[in-house]
Amino acid sequence: MFRQPLSYDPKFDALTLYESFHEEVLILSNAPVHLQVPNIDIRKRGASTQVATPPAVWFKKDVGYYLDRASEICARNKAALKRSYLPAPYSPCILESEADIVRSAALWLLHPVIIALQSEFKSVGCYAEVTIDDCRCDALIKINGETMVVLEYKNRGHIKMSEFEEGLITDPSYSNRVNILSTINDVQQDDDQSAMGHNAVCLTKQAAAYSTKWKTRYVGLFDWDNFFLWHFAGKDFRPRRVGTSTTVGHDGHATWAYGTPVRRRDDYRKALLGFILEAFQDRNNAKFAQPREPPFELSPQQKAKKRAEAEERRRQQLNAQQASNANVYGRRG
């Protein structure tokens, strides 16, 4: 159970947007004691969510990576961000439904992030309840008309970090490749197709469906007390044939992804800002449609280096053998 923080400290009544990036997203009210989170019945979700493929395992991307990106844009636009203020908190602030989370997040999470982006980019839009086919996302952030990030809000307590962590592999290196592939192969035989806990899998399938529909690798899950950022780096957006038609990003998810649990409430805004900035960089990559290399496989450069080293060893062995043969035949002569 969360304790009520100093929500009514006078500084929160007149907090500039710049300052808000260094302060917590307030709890505002204790999580309702009656809240019970049942197991999600995936059969009651949309068809796109049901068929979406969750990552079997995931690797942690440190939140500091996003915080550093956000710090740069905040510093560059400090003057503009100090001219506007975060809406003052009010009491009581009811946070007992998903709609309450959506309303409050718009004020105290998204607002400063969007203003910071608008200080940096020409065209920034934040859209609510956007629908494609059977998918409807809670919030969608676009820059220059392109989708960067999709946000999905949940009622408090629905995001269980412990369930996500069941699918975390702490060593993503090439040296652990055999173990990683073995784990992936094992969990893909299960109904959930992932090492994560059941509800985490269902939420991730929803995020994966959004990734497909809106063609972004970046999807965030937020329930006011927990914030998880998915980077579906292995997602393939290249067009391919399905029957008689050509589709783009028809599922195409890899068996792995990067995930970032944002633990500290005073990192929420900055982490989201940095997350969007990385999505912008990814979108503007000339090879955007192609999936990224998994961290447990060698990069093309590393593969080329290993081939060159192998060729050099073979050449040296051949030279040594030729020299040995020459010595033998020379003595016979």
C-alpha cells in the first residue's frame, strides 16, 4: 500500500514544466484497498491482440539511457519550459478507474512532455482513443505526422513488475546465446509463448498489436504506480506477401524485445520524453523497416571480423603445412 506523499507542498502549486522533469508524479491518492486484479481472459480481447506474438524473453534497457536523452532536450529548451507551469494538484483526486488514470495522466504526465517536444519540433500531436480496425489505443504521440509512441493506460495495480521480470534474461551477450535460444525454444511450447507471467503476457500482446497497427517499435504501459516501456527492436516492418495481398508489419515480432521498468516516480516524465526521442531517431533511420540484430547474435561487423580471423588462421595453418612439407621433401631430395 502506498503512503500519501507531500502532495500539497506549495512547490507543487507553482511548478514550472522545467522543474517538473525533476520531480515525482505524485501518488495523489492511495490505491483503493478493494482493487482486485483478476487473470486476464485473452479470449475477450480484440482479435489483433489475441493473435499478436509476445516476446518469449526480454532484455533490460536501462532507464538512464532515456533520461540522458531527455536531459539534453530539457536543457536546450530550459527558457521555454520555465515559462509554463504544471497544473496544480487537487484534493481529493480520485484514481479508482482507468478513466481516472487517463484524465490524470494527461495533466501530470503527458502535458510537460508534449510541451517539451513542441519546443524542439515543428509539429507534435497527442491523440486520444485512436482506432485502427479492432485496436483502440489510449494515447498516440506523433512528430511531423509520423507515429512515435503508443501509450496504454491501465487501472491501478494491473501492471505487476514481478510478472514482467519472469521473462527477463540478465545476460544478453553472445556468450549466453545457447542458453537464451534454449529458453526461447522451451517457453514457445507453452500456451502463453513467453516466460513472463500470464497478465504481463496479455498486456504485452496488446502492446505488440499496437506496434503492428501503428508501425512503431515503442509502446508504453502505465497504471499510475507502474510504468513499463517496450522497445520491440526485432519488429519487422518490411512488406511481405500474405495470400494474394501485400501487408506491412503483419505481426512480424521477434522472440525477444527490450524492456524498461521505470522504478522512480521522479523519472516518469523524463523517461517518457527520452523514449519518444529515441522513437523519433528510430523512425528517421534509413533502415527503419528492418528488424534490429538481437544482442545475443554477432553484429555484421563482428561476423566479418570473425570470418577474417578464421581465414587468417587457416592461411597460417596452410603456410605452416606447406613449410613442413617443403622441409620433408627437401630432406628426401
